[in-house]
Amino acid sequence: MKLIMAIIKPFKLDEVREALTPLGVQGLTVSEVKGFGRQKGQTEIYRGAEYVVNFLPKVKIEVAVNDDIADRVIEAIQTAARTGKIGDGKIFVMEIQQAQRIRTGETNAEAL
Amino acid sequence: MKLIMAIIKPFKLDEVREALTPLGVQGLTVSEVKGFGRQKGQTEIYRGAEYVVNFLPKVKIEVAVNDDIADRVIEAIQTAARTGKIGDGKIFVMEIQQAQRIRTGETNAEAL
Amino acid sequence: MKLIMAIIKPFKLDEVREALTPLGVQGLTVSEVKGFGRQKGQTEIYRGAEYVVNFLPKVKIEVAVNDDIADRVIEAIQTAARTGKIGDGKIFVMEIQQAQRIRTGETNAEAL
Amino acid sequence: MSKRFKTFLFGVGPALGLTLLAQTGFAQEAAPAAAAAAPAIDTGATAWMLTSTALVLLMTIPGLALFYGGMVRKKNVLAMLMQSFAITCLVTILWTVVGYSFAFTGSDPIMVGFDRIFLAGMDKLAISGGTGSPASPVIPESVYMMFQMTFAIITPALITGAFADRMKFSAMMVFMALWSVLVYSPIAHWVWSTDPQGNPLGFLGKMGVLDFAGGTVVHINAGIAGLIGCLVMGPRKGYGQDNMAPHNLTLSLVGASLLWVGWFGFNAGSAVAADGRAGMAMAVTQIATAAAALAWMTAEWVMRKKPSVLGIISGAVAGLVAITPASGFVGPMGAIAIGLAAGVICYWASTSLKGALKYDDSLDVFGVHCVGGIVGAILTGVFAVEAIGGTKGALEGNVDQIMIQCIGVGTTLAYTAVVSFILYKLVDLVIGLRVSHEEEREGLDLALHGETIH
Amino acid sequence: MSKRFKTFLFGVGPALGLTLLAQTGFAQEAAPAAAAAAPAIDTGATAWMLTSTALVLLMTIPGLALFYGGMVRKKNVLAMLMQSFAITCLVTILWTVVGYSFAFTGSDPIMVGFDRIFLAGMDKLAISGGTGSPASPVIPESVYMMFQMTFAIITPALITGAFADRMKFSAMMVFMALWSVLVYSPIAHWVWSTDPQGNPLGFLGKMGVLDFAGGTVVHINAGIAGLIGCLVMGPRKGYGQDNMAPHNLTLSLVGASLLWVGWFGFNAGSAVAADGRAGMAMAVTQIATAAAALAWMTAEWVMRKKPSVLGIISGAVAGLVAITPASGFVGPMGAIAIGLAAGVICYWASTSLKGALKYDDSLDVFGVHCVGGIVGAILTGVFAVEAIGGTKGALEGNVDQIMIQCIGVGTTLAYTAVVSFILYKLVDLVIGLRVSHEEEREGLDLALHGETIH
Amino acid sequence: MSKRFKTFLFGVGPALGLTLLAQTGFAQEAAPAAAAAAPAIDTGATAWMLTSTALVLLMTIPGLALFYGGMVRKKNVLAMLMQSFAITCLVTILWTVVGYSFAFTGSDPIMVGFDRIFLAGMDKLAISGGTGSPASPVIPESVYMMFQMTFAIITPALITGAFADRMKFSAMMVFMALWSVLVYSPIAHWVWSTDPQGNPLGFLGKMGVLDFAGGTVVHINAGIAGLIGCLVMGPRKGYGQDNMAPHNLTLSLVGASLLWVGWFGFNAGSAVAADGRAGMAMAVTQIATAAAALAWMTAEWVMRKKPSVLGIISGAVAGLVAITPASGFVGPMGAIAIGLAAGVICYWASTSLKGALKYDDSLDVFGVHCVGGIVGAILTGVFAVEAIGGTKGALEGNVDQIMIQCIGVGTTLAYTAVVSFILYKLVDLVIGLRVSHEEEREGLDLALHGETIH
Ligand SMILES: Nc1ncnc2c1ncn2[C@@H]1O[C@H](COP(=O)(O)OP(=O)(O)O)[C@@H](O)[C@H]1O
Ligand SMILES: Nc1ncnc2c1ncn2[C@@H]1O[C@H](COP(=O)(O)OP(=O)(O)O)[C@@H](O)[C@H]1O
Ligand SMILES: Nc1ncnc2c1ncn2[C@@H]1O[C@H](COP(=O)(O)OP(=O)(O)O)[C@@H](O)[C@H]1O
């Protein structure tokens, strides 16, 4: 199994989720994160003080999938999250050694 | 070493933490996340508009442990976090190649 | 490639980021997390009730880097995040199998 | 008082006249520079009107700002608050320069007046014991001008809810400046201006249109301008798809509460006196508001299974709107009826009607203010009680009053719709009404104001 | 005034009588329909009472709503706010229909009155120059009715803090409706109702119980009802284990501040006049509140090492509660003493006593309102100054007054405890008082109202 | 009134005298214990002053607390709110014990007075029909004392913005106690105290310094004390490097709005009457505030490309500050000029000047209150209109008034700067002014008060 971690622009979340359903992905976990990268942030001004906001709001999606659909999931995320503008984000893939569903105790493929 | 990542129902956090202490787990890290899965969300209604909330509040626990206690940790989480109702969450296990304590520079087993 | 995950004290974030830039790290992702560990939390008192706050605010940095600079990155984080006081946090290193930039579809080294 | 005063002066001897003079002086101790001949100000009424002015300002900042601010998404909350605050400043200056003069001076039933441009001549009158304005015989004109200013402020601020989350700040300011002068002041003139004898001067007032505190001038007016605005601008990006849930109804509940409390100044202050009519106006305001809030909440409970915070506060505002023209004319039973009607009808307008017609009036300015204002204006014609406001309603046999009320409503709807449409188009041509898609997505707080909630 | 008026009428000749008549007309210019014989309203007093009514409403919405809302967990904040708002609406209607009549009319010291059911007859009186009610000789009865309504609103709203986070909204509404009619109105009748001469009518009032602005009628009353409620319902799930820290004390501090400011209307408004007694009532309110806030803060600083925001605002509210019955009777030094006592004793009741007895009064309604009310009621008997309120306290030699105060306190405690207990049990039987465990865990905002803070 | 009254008494026969007496009784129905010879209170003026007192208290809690609280970082918000609240309590007690007596009694132009220590003698006067104080001939002295108390409260609370995020709570309390007694009361005495005839007594008042509502006594005073404070304490850790953006400008906007609304009590209340001068004071307050807000916003829009919420609300407060000394003396056109000047100059002081001089006045107490107060004080000398306030300004030919105003400003700046500096150093020696670096980093909410926003 793979853990696919994607950092995307927040407003793309719903599109990405919808793109994954047809592939059989039944669950995923999302966190609000701040991203630092090539994309430059806004400047906030408060009276005399200017703060360049280096960290931009992003959404991190973590989804565990079976090896067989991993590539299609990556591709689907890539397509759905892309705007073509700087800051679209990254996809990282890691190996999961074991997975388990808490409710039932099912493991691995059945747990997802 | 393993990184054990568990996604659980928020109100189970304290029970899970307490279940891990007897196993010698001395630290863990927690994030607020939103989960999408089989469990269906509430409907919020605001005047004419209804929003089905697909993403439910969950808590993600990340805990690094030595290989020898990994299985017992997984089991303890499984037991403590379980309600038997849909949405109880998942446990994923990944390999950690290296660990380091920032304060002392200790590495691996001593770092945890 | 490695995913370097560091849990640090929140006020050290800017120093860490600045320490990484000279090494060629061009991006990273940050989350607000709560840490449980040896460091003891504050007691909050509200009328009769006392709550010991077991979970302390921490910041989690996730940065994907090429294998060649991984050690220097770890060291830089170690140096920048260290105060020498309990609760400074941990660094965990995991293997990334694949990386991809959403905007361009570039993969692996070029994606970072 | 003047009749008794005259009767007395001519019917009783000079010794008693002297007594009266002395007593006049006595009553004026708080108004040292009183000209002997001018009617004395009533310090109690003045105290209440100073207070009412503060209460009505409180309605806009922070009341309305919070009511609206809590309902938008988190990325737009500062922009929403900013609009109410900036309009407060903008209209204050415009009212000083031309607005008050346009609305409350002049002698033509249609054409606005020019006697108080830059508040000319008010320096002096404002501090004398007498009052310059026939509309405010017992309080200083400065107080009357200020009280009316707060109405001129809240009316355009109400409109901003309709096109929340998508209008340029610059365009909004220009539009509101024009609208205040070209729509608000004329309509106030037609309904509320008086001649030197204190009789209605504007053509709608003369016709007998009853609008105690602004159901027509304020709410129908703002509500229809809002509807036109959201039609011209089109819906928010993602409307009907994205989750646009209110980010913090705590703010909205605080806002609604301050609107409610402030509305006592709005309605009871419109008596321009601290007397029984003011007291009854306050009482019916309270009663109708409560009835409407419970009615909306119950309707929602029945239809949607849950009574919501947004529902009960929306109902309260609908009740406040509907009782506005009626306060000062109706009694407690009329208030209950008006409240129940407003609660149910505005609920329907803001859910079913809006759903059916598919316009995106972000915060239901039309559904609550225009519809609620119409309900209130017409039912004023039904429930008016002669003993309270001097005019009979249909229930006391004066069925014609309903028709007169409808004329008032229709005239306002027509005039405002047309002029607002032209103004929106004009501003769109010159500045552009809408922010870019990028800015709308990013949120107006950062895009327009360079600030954000951390 | 009436005595001087009569003396004058009979003692001076007809010419002077005429003068006086003219002058009466003069003073009534703001009250056009004045019946010649009725006492004239005082526009200054009326202005202050209109303002006080707005201030006391502000105490409940948004004051109390925020004070309580900030203290609960984030998942319950909207449900908490909703209760204050919905009670405001509910009691408004009940007060109009029966409550005011029950409390302030009738001629029996125990049995409530029926003369103003549906506010019958108030339309006319409300706008006359005179006032219908002996309790409010110088202001219109509509204003007096409204002012008293705001007291009837806040009292049940105070109770909701005791069983926060676990009661069904529907059950809460039914309980409060019954409680308002069966507990609040009778007790108000017993303490505050007057006969046509303006003398106390209710049996507690007749007995000489001093309660200027509601220490007994409002605070002891609500506090004991809250205690019974949380005992009947049992503690919150996880009480004593889970972290139930207030989610946002900013809201609570704003709420406490608005309670403080609004309380000027509560206490100084209870003078039903704009005079020196009102002024002194305001002064002692301020002084006692400050003393109590500092006392609680200091007690906490000593015992727990840190002065907290929750502590200082709780102390302020305790001081406001305790000075409520005493304002209008005591002077500045009495105020300091009452404030210090209330601050320390309520701190002890809300921490040590509650801890020892192990009831879960979520937001310390008993510890602050009931205990604070008792402290204030009894100390009123100690510090009353004849020159201020017409009654001597124990320090001026009238030691009996303490016993009279205790009887007032005891009667209220007994009556309210019994009737509230019966009402809770009744509602539990018919509807069920508590939400399910699932709903309690998920949070009432989503479970009961389908909304949440985003 | 008194002159006419006397003329009448001696000029008309005994029968009429009798009438008048009866009528005096008539007017005093709200003040039952009136001594026959004392001047009667004006219930309208009293109503307005009771209201004004509530409004000015609202400015500090929650107004200023929120205005400041929203501007700090999230970890310090409760500590910021706590300061305003605790100062309110502290100064209330001090004012009761010595402050009022120091400021408003005595007969020396420089030395403070001791006649009302512990409010001695006010119990009785406060409730009589007459008033004890020459400064408040038409309202009870208790009301005047309370109104002035709210000024004494807000002044030290304003200072706290300058050293936000770094001062120990204990040190703050001790400093403010000393400052209130040793700085505020004397300066109030010098500018505002009057002799038994109602003429200025303090040496600055005698000199002819115009300060209607506290430009000098309140704002310059607080502003310079703030500057000294932040200089003595040094900048916040990380100033100029860390992101110290306001965590929630919603709170600040609500705070600014409540400051605005409450300021009507501050300025129009300073007329101590419900008359045309109060009305004009309210009007110019509104107009100058709006002008300053628009001016600051526009300046920022031009210089920084975006109009901000923080900008417009800062401008509004600058306008409120600047019109404070001028209200009651200037007319609408003067108000516009003062507002525009204050908006632009305070913007410059809070951005460029502060940047150039590199002091860390956290929330710009100096840039807004001291600079705004100076602008207002001096321009009062320019725009004063005789017909409004009885004194001519430079535009009406009285050029000397500018110099007199400058003397008032200079005296306050010098006295306050020196005494504040000594007090800061003293408290630093004894208690220590600053929290530790650890505590500053962790945030004052947890470190000092053991609480946090969840
Ligand atoms: N090396 C990295 N490790 C972890 N996250 C990264 C890394 N580089 C970029 N990111 C994340 O991806 C986001 C987008 O990166 P950015 O460089 O701005 O644009 P792009 O994705 O178009 O190259 C960043 O905001 C950050 O959250
Ligand atoms: N494939 C997945 N990858 C990552 N997280 C998942 C995945 N499937 C489920 N989750 C997480 O687990 C939570 C619970 O899953 P759900 O399907 O609702 O119920 P259950 O755990 O009982 O099967 C989800 O809310 C989500 O956070
Ligand atoms: N085994 C672990 N797995 C995951 N996170 C951990 C683990 N141990 C500690 N942490 C994280 O590191 C933080 C610091 O740890 P702590 O034990 O308090 O001090 P130190 O890092 O100085 O040993 C914790 O708050 C927690 O977030």
C-alpha cells in the first residue's frame, strides 16, 4: 500500500475528492497546512508595519491506497488540482507497511 | 522504528493517550484533521441553503516507536479508539529511517 | 528522496526556515500540531476547575529533500530549532518513493 | 400645546401672563441662549433624542456590521465590516454637505431643498432654546439633523448584504455616494418633510402615506436596491455548489441583538418626544420582533426539523423591519399580527422564493428588508389605531388607508429600482462593479484590504 | 407631588388655578392627548426609563448571551446563545399576554391580577399624558410595562447557565414558559406590586422587604431555580475529567461589560425617575461592582497564584448582583462593604462550596446569583440609609430590617425551589429534559440547531 | 434661570409667588427631598447625564478593551482585555476615595481639594433636588461624580496600549493607581474645577484654556504617558522582525464602533445639559470622526495602495480624539477641518514618525491620542465660534487663543512626562515593569492569568 500525500490549493479540495471517487477511493484525510515555496505571499500592512506572509494556506490530503491504483490516483490528483499557476503543490508517495481499520480490526487492503 | 499514524474520533484522544503510557510511549504528536469516508456527515441548514458536511472532524495521532513495541501500540490504539460505530478511523504504519531528539542530538531509540 | 518531519517549538519556525534556504531547500510545508511528551504543560484555572494542559502547541515541518542534502538538512534543523530546554522536539526521516510537482508534472528531484 | 397657549394668553389677564413668562424662563434653564419668542426645547425629549441618535448609530456600527460579517465566509469578514464602517463615514459627510438639506428643507412636494447646504445657519439655531425646524419643535435642530443622519447611514449599509463577497470597495463607495443623494434624500423628502406649520410637505406624506420610522424610506428602499444590485452583478462564484455557510453566527447574533436594542432609538425615537407615543412605539417594536422571531423559528422547525440561530435572528430582524412603519400607529395586538405575518412571509421569501427565482441575494436583503418592509407598510394600513397615532386603519373602518400605503410602497419600489439600476450600470461602466475571479476566490480581506483574521 | 397639588388647588383662588392649568398644558406639549386631570408625565424621567429599558434588554441580548456563550465549549456556543435569544422572544409574548397583568395589577397581596391581560386598556393610557399605573406616576404605563418586561426576560435567561451543555431546547422553552408565569410573575407581585395610592400591595412588600431592583425577585429566584435544575439533570458527561475550559473568554468579558453597563438601567432605572436617587443608585452600583471584582480577583490571586479574567468578571457580576437589592437604599460606604463581601463569598461558593457539594452548576448560577443575591438582600438590611431610600438599616438602629430581609429571602427560596422542582419533573416526564449522550458529545450546536462555528 | 427667578420674585406680588412655589413643587416631583432654596434639578439633563455615564463606561469596557484586544497577537488578547477591565475597577475605588475630591473640590488653582474624600457629604446632596456642585447646577452631584469617574477610568486604560504585550499585571496596577491620583486628578483640577460661582478655578481653566471634553486632560495626558512608558520599557521581543499582525480586527472594529457611539456621551455629555450645545457637540463629533476616518483611509490608499480596516478605524479614533477639546466650541465646518487634519497627521505620526524614531508604541497611543489631542487642542483655538461656546477662535479674530491652547498643551506634556517617568522608574525598582522573556514568548494570557483562547 501507498500513502499518497498531496499538498494542494485549498479551493481545489472538492474537485480532487470528486476525482478520486470513481477510482474506488473510499476515504481520505485532510489537514489545513501552510506552505512555503516559490509562490510568493501577500503583503499585509498594519499601520506602519508590513508583513510579507511567507506561508500560504494549503490543504494536505493523505490517502492510503492499494499499489494497483496508486498511479491512477496520482494522475487524478495531478489533473484535478492543477491550475497551471505557481503554487499548485506537490504529490509525495510513501510506502505503508500495514493498515488497519479500527472499527473492525480488518487489515491492509480490506482496511482502506 | 515505525511511525504509527492513527486517525481517530476526537473524543477518544485522551483514552488513547492513556492506553499508550503503560507501553512506555513517552511522546506523541496530534493534529486536528478532517476525514472523509464511509461515515456520513451532518447537514447544516442556513436559511434556504443546505450544506452536507462531507468532512468530519478527526484527530490524527503520529507516534514514533521502536519496532519491538509497534504491535502492542497498534493493538492498544485499536482497543482504546474503538466504539464499534462507523467512522472509528484507521491505523497506518510506516518505516522511520532515522530519529533524532533536537534538544540533545540523541538518535534513534534514545530519541523517542 | 527523504521526507524529513520535524516537530519543533512554534517560535523557532522562522529560524529553521532561514537555516534551510542556504542548503537549497526551496519549499516546505508546515502544520500546527499539539505535542505530548516529557515537557509538562501549564495549568489553566477556571473558577474551581483546574485543567493541566497535556498537549502543548508545536509546529510540524515536512520537507522533502534529495538524499544528498538530507543530512545537512537534519543538522540545520537541529541547530536552528535547539534551545536546550525540554520540549525542543524531534526529527523523523522517512523514504519518499516518488515526488511530483502538480503544476508541471515534473517528478522526483525536479519536483522539489 | 399651541392652541391652549393662545387661548390662555388672550383669555387671562396680564398678571397671569407674567407668571407664565417666568415659568417659561424656568423651564429653559438648560438652554441659556433661548430667544424669548421661540418655542422652548423640552430637555426630556432632547435627552431621549440624543440617546436615540446613539442607539441608531449603534445599529450600523457595530450592529449591522456584525450581523452581516458573521454570515459571510471567513475570508471576507473584514471586507464586510469595512463596508458598514466606511458608509457611516461617507454618508456623514454627504448628509452634512447636502443630504439633510435635500431631505428636510425646501417647500416643494417633489423637489428637494437647498436651505441647509453645508448645514448653513444651523450653528446658530442649533444652540438656541428654540428649534429651527418645524419637524422638531421641541428639540434643537442639530439633534434632529443628527438623528436623521443615522437613518441616512444605515439605509445604504443595509444594501451591502445583497452583493456581499463580490463587489469592489471603490465601486461600492461611489455607488453609495450617488445613491444616498439621488435616492435616499428624495424619498425621505417625499415621505417625511414638513412645512413651517409642521404639516406634511412631501407628496407621499401629503397623500397620507403612514411611515412612522422608515418601513418605506429605509427598508423597502434598501431591499429593492439590493435586489437590483445582485441581479446586475450576478451570483457569487460557486453559488449553489461551494459551502458558503456563515463562518461565525456568534457575530451575527450579537449584531442582531444590537440591531434590536438600537431599534428602540429608531422607532421610539421617531416620536421625537419622550412621551406615551414613544413608549407605545417601543412596546410594539418589542412585541412584533418577538412574534416574528418565534414565527420564523417555528416555520423552520416544522419545515427543516431544527430551529436555528440564523433562523431566529433573521425572524427578529424581519419583525423589526415590519413594525418600523407601524410603530407609533398600532397597538400591541396589531404588533403581534404584524410580527407573525413578517416572520412567516420573510422566511418564505428568503428560502422558497429565492430558491425559485435563483438570484443570489447573499444575505437576503430583499427577502428580509424589502419583503418585510412591504408587509409592515401594508399592515400599518390595516392595524392603525386612531387613539395612538391619529389615523384609523382598515380595522377601524378606514379601508382606503391600505390603498394609500400601497401607493407609497409602489412609488418607492419603482423609483428606487430604476434609479439604482442606472447607477449600478454607470458605476460598472466607469469603475467596474466586481472584483476579479482570483480576488473573489482568495477572499476580499486580503485582496482589497491587505488584512486577514489570524 | 399629588399632595402639594391638592393643597394648592384648594388653598389658592381660581385665577391661580387657571394659571396652573395652562402650565400643565404647557408641560405636556409632548403628550397631546393628556386628560386634564391626570398627573403629567415627566419627560426627563420618561427619557431615562426608555433608555433604561434599552439598557436592560442589552443585558440579556447580547450581554448575558455572550457572558455565558464564552464560557462553554466551542461545540455548544450557538446553543447557549440561542437560549438567551429565544427566551427574550418567548417572555416578551408571555409578558404581553399575562405576565405583566399577573405581576403588576390586581388588589390581592398574594393572588396575581388580571386587569391587563393582553395589555387590555393600555393602548389608551399608554399615550395619555397621565399614567395608568400607581407604580409609575410620572411616566407612561407603556414604558413602565416595557421596563419591567426586560426584568422578566433576563431572570429565566440567567437560569440557563446552570444546566448548560445538556438540556433539550424544546424542554427548555416549555419549562421557561411555565416558570415565567408560575414563578416569576407571582414573586414580582409579592414584592413590587402597589395599590392605587402607590403603597406596597404584595405581602412581601407590605412586610417591608427591601428589594430595590431585584436581588430577590431576579437573582435569588433564578439562582435557586438553576441549582434545582442542575441537580435534577445531573452533571455533564465527563464532568471532572474532560477539559471543559471556556472556549473564548473574550466573549465572556464583552458580556460582563455589557451586563455592567446595562445594569445602570437595571438599578438606576428602578428609581423610575431621573433624580438624585437614580444617581446614587448608579454610583453605588459602580462602586460595589468594582469592589467585588477586585475582591474576587485578589482572593484568587492569593489562593491560586494568578488573577484571572474569568475571576475578575465573575467578581464584577457578583457585585452587580449583590448591590441590586441595595441600590436606592445604601450609600457609597455601604456599597464598598457589600461589594467586598459579595466578591469573597461568591468566590468561595463557586469554588470551594461547589467542589465540596459536587453538583455541576455549569456556569455558577447558584454560586454567583443566588449566593450574591442573598448577601445583597441581607446586607441591604444592614446598610440602608434613611436619607437615601427612606428606610433605616441596622447600622442606623433598625436591626429588625435584617430579619425582614431574611424572610423575603427565605420565602423566595422555598417557593421557587418547590415549584421549579415540580416543573422540571413535569417537563422531564412529558418531553424529557436531557439530550442523548451522542448529542451531548457531538455538541448541541450541530445536534439541536444544525449549525456550527466554522 | 436664577436671575429671572429673582426678578420675578421681587417684581410680582405674593399671590403669584405662591403660584410659582406650587409650580416648583410640581417640577420637582421626581426629587422628593428637595430643599426649597436649592436650584431644582433638570430631569431631562439628568436623564442625558445618566445615559452619558453609561455611554462613557461602554467606551472602556468593552469598547477600548476590544479595540486594543483585537490588535495584539492571539496569545496576549486576554491580558490586554484584562487591563482595561481591572483599571475600571481600580479607578472606581480610587475615585470614590480620593480622586473626585482631588479633581473637583478645593479652592486653590493648583492644590487639589479634600472636601469629598470618601465622597463625604454626598449621600445627602446626591439625593436632594439641588446639586452640591457648582460644576453641575442642574443635575445631582452623584451623577456628575459618576460621569467624571468614567473619564478618570478611560484615561489610564488608554495608556495600556503603548506597552502592550510586555508589562507585568501587578506593576501595571500599581503604576496606574499612582498615576490616577498624582497625574490625572491634578490635571483635571487645573483645567476643569470651578469655584462656587461656576467660574474656572484651576490655573489652566482660569487662563482660558479651552478643553470641552478632555483633549488635554484625557488624550494628550494618556498619550504622553504611553510614550514615556514604551521608551522606559523598550520594544517588544522580536519587534521589527516577527509578525506582530493584529490577530482579529473584527474585535478592533467593534471596539472602535463602541468608542464612537460612547463618545457621544463623552462629548455631548460634557455639556452637562440636554440642550442645543449638547446637540452641536454631538454633531461635530460625528462629522470630525467621519472626516478623519476618510482622511486616514485615503492617505493609506494613496501611500500603500489599499484602504484597510485598521486604517479607517484608526482614523475614526484620531478624529474622535481631536474633536474632543473642540466639541462645544466649534461648528460643522470647523469639525470637518479638524477631522481632516487629525486623520492625515495621526496617520503620519503612527507610520512615518514612529518608523523614524524607532520607539515601539505597540498600539500607537502616542501617535493617535497625544498627537490627535494636540491637533485638536490647537485647532480649537482656531475654529472656536463665539455663538456656540462663548469664546472666539482665531478665525473670529481672537488669535491669542491659539497661544493659550499651546500653554495648556505644553503644561500637560511637561508635567505628565516628568511625573510618569518617575513613577515608571519607581515601580520598576520595586516590582519590575517587564515580564521575563520566557513569559513574553509564551504569551501573557497563560503566563500571567493562567487562561487562553481555545
Ligand atoms: N520540498 C518540499 N517539501 C515539502 N513541501 C513542499 C516542498 N516544496 C514545496 N512544497 C509545498 O508545495 C507548495 C507549492 O510549492 P511552490 O514552490 O510554491 O509552487 P509549485 O508547486 O508550483 O512549485 C508549497 O506551498 C509547499 O506547501
Ligand atoms: N484510504 C484512506 N486514506 C486515508 N484516510 C482514510 C482512508 N479511509 C478512511 N480514512 C480516514 O478514516 C476516517 C474513518 O473512515 P470511515 O470510512 O468513515 O469509517 P471506518 O473507519 O469505520 O471505516 C475517515 O474520516 C478518514 O479520515
Ligand atoms: N515518540 C514520539 N512520536 C511522535 N512525536 C513525539 C514523540 N515523542 C515526542 N514527540 C513530540 O516531540 C515533542 C517534544 O517532546 P518532549 O518529550 O516534550 O521533549 P524533548 O523533545 O526535549 O525530548 C512532543 O511535544 C511531541 O510533539
